[in-house]
Amino acid sequence: MESSTGGSRGEENTEWDRKPWLKQVTLRSTVIGLLIGSLVLVSNFQFGLQTGWVSMMSLPSALLACAIFKQVWPIIFPNDSEFSDVENVYVQSIAVAVGTGPLAYGFVGVVPAIEKFLTDEESGGTRVKGEDFSLNELLMWSSALAFFGIFFAVPIRKQVIVREKLPFPSGSATATLISVLNGSEILQEVTTKELVEMKERRLREYAEVLCSDEEENVCEGSPLMHGSSYTHGSRSASSNSGSIAENSNRLVPSISKGVPTYKENVSVLMKTFAASALYTVTSYFIPAVKSIPVFGRYAADVYLWSIEPSPAYVGQGIIMGLATVSYMLLGCILGWAVLAPLARYYRWVDPEADVHDWENGFQGWIIWTSLSVMVVDSVVGFIVFTVRSIVKFILLDDKMEMFNSVLDDSIQSMLLEEERVLNDARGRHENTVKLVSTEIDHDVDSKHLVTYTTVLSGLVVSFILCVIVMIYLFGIDIIPLYSIVSALIIASFLSILAVRALGETDLNPVSGIGKLSQLIFALIIPNSHKGSVLLNLVAGGVAEAGAQQAGDLMQDLKTGHLLGASPKAQFIAQSIGAAWSIVLSSVVYRLYNKIYDIPNQQFRIPTAVVWIDCARLVTGKNLPDKALECSLVLGSIFAVLSLVKNCLREKGYKWLIWIPSGVAVGVGIYNTPSFTIERFAGGMLAHIWLRSHRGNPDAKTKMIVFSSGLVLGEGIFSIVNMFFTSIGVPHF
């Protein structure tokens, strides 16, 4: 059963069903999507090599696309067709596919780990330590990892999005923003109870609008102003329920008052972009602003406790939220204010070693505790999530659905009609909601779905490509056929789990997925195998690539599902974006390698250190002095904390927020304090902003736009600094 709008049932359904047939895969949208994605990719490279952190940037990508096609494009091409919300979905899908290339293809982790840290013995004699990949080798490597994750995602779309209706918060937020920017209809899947509660709220809103007119006395004594009850069959809902308004606000963000237009959002984005870009260029000429020793010169020189007033770091903290950056700050204090001084004091490391010496200094020592915390958190979460999913599947009883009440179209018709009246009364004739029942599967016509023939053939081709390339790059004696096939099979299962975790929690645990695959692969390949460390890195990179791309596409597919876009068009967008990202990611990585001596103080590539250390750990390398004992203690503590948090997550206990995330704590341990302090400041600013704008559903969107400008400005203008470095422009 589908929702309708009173007497215009056929017209409404026809209009919505027509959306997948609208032009989406166009030359203009492809070019603009690739352009926006390229900007995001450059930004992600800058921060990925510095900290290992990248972002999908789906919200700013959608915003920039809308601004270009609604403000700039009509001036250049006045006779071109109108820009639609589904074309907006296509553009941001391409941008996301391009922008996440640095992480998906391992350019911020696996590739520099192989190049910079792998010894001759660990590579089985196939590589020399410090030997860089050529551009052709990088292109081949990226091509091998670029596509199988996309094909993984397609078959599970119907299950997780259409049937289970997992929220995918970032994808849903992007759909809401696109709906607002384009004044279009968005799909809303609600239960019978929520539908009745929403109707109650609409009645009161309608009364408030009427009462704001000149004839206010008409409303005095109206039951609409003092609450009412609606009864349908055996169900009734009282309007004085305190949760009704709250639930309705959560369910239907698209009818909020005072929704900022895309012009306002673009203005905010451009201002923060300009401020961040100005800081970036200034920091090149005045390097001192990158490290301000506010905690004293000794703390800055020995333990790197300083502040880098980076706008992008603050912006990233805003996006992450206060809880995550607080966990990171805890890890920072634990690693750089507790463990590092202890290691130097008790001479577990060379106390005279330089702070940037990963081999003999404490940075290389505390990375093991970071690794233990992150791995146990990922493993425990993986086990709990898997067991819960299996139990849910076994206990699933579709027969119970027959006892649920069937939605009456007249209720939905009345509700949507009232919403139209409300929008008319406010002077708005756009951005409405299409209500459908959660009890039915709502999907586009099968003609707009990717065929299983395409999926199967694509999987086969991408698998064969991956096998051939890996064997060609490293040799069949190092990468035997059965090992890379096993890696792909493991990657497929872990990608499915990653997609489900992303759909429920908005967190794609690609880092944890990579570590889990390394652990699993260590059980498959004996430690005595020639080049076992290199083989372990390659297997982890394959799993991470699959999880990253499957998650990206699934977030985009959720956005398209809520707006009625064609899944086939989004699949094409992901494929085109991935193909372009192969070339651009390889070129940009080569530029960074050529211009900068990586690793260095600016580009520490900490994620690469984590990758190589994990590979060495699972393949039997001895740990530094006392690192094992410390790792076991902290790992045990966080294993218990992770078990409690994951087991009770669905209960909704508020006190669970005080249990730190092991992954976030681990990130705080292995990154320098300046990385964490500015992000914590950003998280605090976000918390204060949201508290002061409580009740305003647009506050979070504006906050994300604000922070995105900070991140993009510094990330993109890093290319300017790279150019200055390459031609030898002097510092002041």
C-alpha cells in the first residue's frame, strides 16, 4: 500500500514514480561532480597524510552542486534544462566516489606503509625500503581496488535499505538537505502510531497558522488549540502527549520554519572557506603559527604538546561531535602525558632519542598500546554485532506482521492535505513529504535497478583484475593465488558487516575492518611464508577498500531512495567517480611524494605506522620492552568497556556515553596532541552551538556547512603551499 493525497491519488503516484526517469546521468552533472569530487580529494589527501582522517563531504558536495546549477549555470547556459533533486543526488554521488579515493585505495595507510617502513626481508626481497611506487604501479594498484566494493553493495541494497530500512544517518541527512535546497518531496517511512501522532501535530499547527491571521477571535475556544483526539478503529491518540511534537519534529524535518536557503548556506561556506584558505597561505610564510608552545617549550619540544590553530582541525572536530573528540582527548592524555613520560623515565625506550624517531623513541612505543585498544574494540564490536544479527535473523517472524493494523489511506490523505494547507499558509509550495508505511517495501521500478547479470559479471571481472595486478606487482611467490582469492572472499563478508554497521551507527569501521582482516589472514598464511608481512598488508588493504566503497555507495543509495532517484544512475555515478579517482589519487600521491620528504613533521602518516605495526604483530614480530604488558592491560580494560557498550547500545541508556570508544581513544594515542586539541575545541563549539539553538532543526545543517568550509579551504589551498614548496618560495 502506498500513501496518497486524497483525490489526486493517481496524479501523486505518477509524479513520484516519474522521478527515476528524469535526466540524471548528464554530461553537465558528470563534469561538475568530478570537479567537486576533485576538490574534496585534494582536501582529504592533505589531512589523510597528516592524521589518517578523511571525510565523505556529501553535504557540502550537494550544496555546491545546487549553488552552481541554480546560480552560475543559468547565467552561462540560460536555455539549459532545470536542475532537479535527483540530478543533485547524482552529482554528489560522483563527488563522494572521487573524494574518498585516498582512503579507499590505501594512499594514506597501506601504500606508504609498504613504501616507507617495509624492510627488504619483510617484503620477501621484492622491494627495497624507501622505494616508491611508480605512477604506473599506483594506477594498477588503484584499479585493482577500485570496483569490487561497488559490486558488493548492489545486491544488499534491497535488504538493508528497502526491507530493513536502516537509517544511514549521513545519507538521510544529505537527502533532507537536497530536498530543502530543491524544494522537493522526500520519502518518509512511518509506522501507524507515528502517523497518527503526526496528524495530531498537524492539526495544532494548522490551528496556529489560522490563528495568526487577522480573525484571531475565530480560533478562541477551538478544539484545535486545546488538543483533540483522533480515533480510528481501535486506535486512539491523545494530543496532550508530550512526545508527539518531539517525534514529529524528528520525523519530518522538511516542514521546519525558517529553513535556510542554499544561498545562505553557500554564503556561510564561502566565508569560512576564505578564512581557512587565508590561514593556510599565511602558515606557509609564517611557519611559527603551526606550532604555538602554549604548554611551555619543554612540553612542546619533548612531547609535542603545542597548539596548531588550524581552521580545518576545528572544522573536523565540529563534524565529529563532542563525544568522539572527548574520547580522543582522553587517548591523547593517556598516550602523551602518561605513557610517553613513563616509557622515557623507566628507559623502556631510548630517553635521548628524537621525538620524531619512530624506531627508538616513544612514538613507536605508544603506537602498540594504541593498536591494542583499537583492535580489541573492533573485534569485540564485530563479535557482538555478528551475534546480534544472527539472533535477529533466527528469531525473525514475518507472521507477526499480519496482526499489525493496516494503514488507512484516508488518514494519510488527510495528513498530507493538511500539510499542503500549512505550506500554502506559510507562503511555501515546496518541500513536502511523501508518506509510506514501514509495513511495505517501497522501491523504484525494476528498470532502474542494476541487473544481477551486471553485478555478477562485474564481480568476476574486478576479482580477476585484482588477482592479476597483485601477482604482477609483488610476484606469485609472495602473493600466491589462493591467498589473494581468500582476501577477496574475506573482504566481501567484512564489507557486508561494515555496511550494516554504517547503516545503524553512521560509522563505517574501515580501519577496524582492515585490522580484522589482518588478524584473520594471519591464521590463513603461516608466519614462515616468504614476505608474510607484505602479504598481510595487501590483504588488509583489499578488505579496507571493499568496506569503504560499499559503505560510500550505500549511503548514497539511501539518499537516492529517499528522493526517488534511480539506483542505476547512482551506480553509474560511483563507477565514473571511482575511475576518475584512480587517476587523480595516483597523481596527487606522487606529487606529495616528490615534493615532500614523507614522513616528516608535517605529514607523519600515522595510519601507515599502525598498518605496518599490526602486520608485524600478527606475523610474530617481538614488541618493544614492556609494550606487550602495557598493551595487554589497556586492551583488557577496553575489551570489557567495548563489550558493555556494544551489548547495551540498543537499550538507549544515557550513561553509555561516558564509556569511551576504543577506536577514538586509539586515534588520540597515536596522533600528536595538536591534532586532538583543536578537534576537541571544535567539538566544544559544536556542543555550545547546538545547545544555544536547541529546537532549531536547521542549526545542525548550518553547523556542518560552516565546518565544511573550514576543512575544504585549508585542504584545497594546501595545493598552493605545495606549489610554493616545489619552486622554493622562501619562508619569512
